[in-house]
Amino acid sequence: MGTAQRSSTAAPQLSGYIFQLERALLHLATADDDAMVAVEYPDDVAILRAGKVTLVEQDKNSVQSGRDILRNRSKNLWRTLQIWLKIHESSNSADCVRYLMVTNTTSSDTIASALKKRMTGDLTPGEVVALLRSGSGPKSKSKIQEIIDDVLNRSDDVLASLIAKIEIVESHSIAESRARLTSAFAIDPSVHSETILDSLLGWLTRLLRELWQAGQVGVIDRKACVLQCRRTEQALVRQRLLPRPSREIVPGEADRERVKARPFVAHLGRVESEDDIILEAIDQFLQFNIEKHRLTAQGDIPDGEWSARGDRLTTRWRGVVRRVKLELPEASDVLRGKHILARSTIDHYESLSGQACDELYMTAGHYHRLADQDLVWWDPSYQKDG
């Protein structure tokens, strides 16, 4: 029973923490470039500019659908007002111009409704103060009554000046929050935005933990967060451009049989390549064609890049042929051809769209495709028709 109780209480706490971090991320995405966002200082979330707090936020999250978190005598409501009055009455309170009360549910009790009507101009701060005093309910000896009494001990002017800065923000779903974050960070639509946001949450969590463990305030620079977003985004773009590992691309026997009569196999035969080399070349040819089609079809690599890459490989092949002829002037064409083949397809990894490409089949297979088109060959005595 004890374990079950711990599990049931951990879920709301975790949900609330994630809600708080996502709100911090939203502020990091939308604040001015010179802003910094604090977590758990001096409130759940805060925005600082030039070291001064300009916005504070209380985040109230419920895992119970339809629950009114800001009921008239709720601790969530009155404790928030109590905390904010201390900030509001501090020496540098004039710098803090916004007090956000953020919930993931809709609040409809009279005090919360009055605060929302103040935002639309339907009620004045003074009228809200009057409702605050009349809507707090009958007095009791409860803990919540002590908090209510502490709040209402302030003058009407003090309460009104705070209420004039209060905003209630009702965020109704994680999906809605994620959509706002995706838009605010201007995440590249070609990458998976959820992956970016999850990565940012992880980065933010690690950074805050390191700051707190060092005894420092959890303050995050907006520019650092945006830079982290861009770096993660770029890493995903690079990852998308990379071909799959060769072990994930296994040609079928029917495809292997089908290409055995192709010109590139004939070129291998002219230099008396062993069977295992021919079989490897067939797989590399097929693997390259499969990945080329995939990367082109999904729009990641344009046709022009494949042509440019083929030109780079052809230019390199010409240099290999010249070097082999200079280094082996007395060797047979078959031996020189074996050297040309090996130096072209074994120890070189050609880049792809400006990115390093470490899968050998993407270079060797591309060479065999060029050989299939009679654009390169291995036998130095070979004469291309026409």
C-alpha cells in the first residue's frame, strides 16, 4: 500500500514539474534577447532583465480533468497572493510589472472570474478588492484562514495595485503548449519538433540541477537556450542527411541476380576481380541505389548534389589512374586495374551535401554506379565506345 501511495503522489508532482519547465521554456522562447529566465526564484518562474525581476509566475497544475484549482478558498489562490504581496512590497517592486497565475484547467469561481474580468476591463482593481474581501468565505481557525487574513490585512490600495498587474493564463493541454513552443522557437518544420523540445527540456533540467547543486540560483540565459535549440536542430538535420548503416540495408537475392549482368560487373571482370570482391561490389551498388532513392525521394538531397558528387568522384578517379600508371609503369593492365579499383573504392569516403559520410558503400557504390554508366572504369586499357 505504501508503494502505491508513493507512486500516486509522484505522478502529480512530476506533471507539475514538467508543466513548470515547459512554461520556463516558453518564456525563454518569447522573451527579449537580453532577458534571463529563473526557475524557483523568486517564484515558480520569473523573467529578469539587467538583474531585475520584471515578471513572476505561479504555475498550478492538476492531473484531475475539470478541477477548479483557483477556488475561492483554495490554498493555490491565497498562497499565491501572499507570496506576490511580499514581492510587490519589496524595495524594487516597481520593476515587476506582470504577475502571471498559470493553470492547466479553467477556473470559474467568483474571485478567479473577477481577476479575469479585470484583465478585460470589465472590473476595476478596486472592485476586485471588494470581491476579494467579500468572497473569501466565513472565517475559521484553519491554516487557509491564516493565509487569507494575512493577505486581507493589507490596505485596499496595496491590494489594488497588485491586482492591477495580475493575469490568469489558462493553458488547457500539453499539445497546445507544445504547438506554442514549436512556433515560438521557430523550429525547422523539416525536423521532428517533439524531439527538439524533449531535448531542450532535458538540457534545461540538467543545467538547473547543476546550478542548484552548486548553490546557485537557477537562472538561464535566453540566448543560450536559443543557441541550444539551433544546435539540436542542426544535429537532427545532419542526422537526417546521413545514410543508414550498411547492416540495415540488405539486398535481396533476386536483386543480386538481376544486376550480375550489369556493365559495372563487366568492368570488375576485366581486371579479374575475385568472386568475393564482385559480390561485395554488387551489394554496395544496390545499397547505394537504395539510399540514393530514399534520400532523394524525401527531399533531403537534391539531384544536383548527386551529380556534383559524381563529378567529384570522377575527378578523383582520374587522379588515381594517373598515379597508378606512374607508380606501376611495368605492371600489366590487370594489375594496374586492381590498384585503380582498390584505391578508388576501399580507402575513400566522399562527403554528401557538405556532411561527412562514413558509410563506405556510399562511396564504393557510387563508383560502381559511375562504372555502370561508363563514366569510370578500372582497366586502364579500356576504351569507351564513342
